[in-house]
Amino acid sequence: MSGFMGFLNRQAYALMRFVVGFLFLWHGAQKLFGYPVPMPPGAPGFIIYVAGPIELIGGTLVMIGLFTRWAAFLCSGLMAAAYWMAHGTKALLPIQNGGDLAALFCFVYLFISTQGGGIWSLDGLRGKK
């Protein structure tokens, strides 16, 4: 039995994948181009030049569903590293250390890496499951 709204699983997953990728790519655009909001002054170079491209390109790939599993896995790892480097050293719980978004992105991307592109994806058009 699929339960309440279970018949929309595939569509809801595709929308989640699209929105998560869309939200993530703007973090990369901020780091690389200072758009739509500039980076705070004094941001370390590795955050701009390592995390920025992964966020921009990885978020775009996940959003359009191309090489989805690999892109999502890389983004998940980036967010795990970001959490422990920038937030986890301040306090244990994300509510205390401000790492809610990094933790959430990490586990949503981990889930996406197990599911693949799904419907409405370029992977789906390419015949990749």
C-alpha cells in the first residue's frame, strides 16, 4: 500500500532533487562570483576555490540530473567536511554550532546519491537508472 500521496513519490523526489541542486549552486556562485551576495571578507582561499566549484557544478549537475550519483556523493562529502571543519569544532549539536544547513545538505545529498537521477533527469534520458 502506497499510503497518503505515495503515488507522487517519483515526482516529489524529482522536485526535491531539482530544488536542492538549485539552492546549492547559489552557494558556489556566491563563493566564485560574489553573486547574489558577496562572500564575507577574509574567507579562506580553499573555501572559495575548492568548495565554490563543487557547489556550483555539483549543484547544477544534481539539479539537471546528470551524473547524479557521483555529483551528489561529492557534494555530500563536501558538506560533511564543511560541517566538521567549520561547525563541529564549536559545539556538538547543529542547533548550537550553526551547522544545520551543512548537515542537512550532507544527508540529502547522500540520499540522492543512492537514488540517482530519477524521472525528469538527463540521466533518465541517457538510460541510466
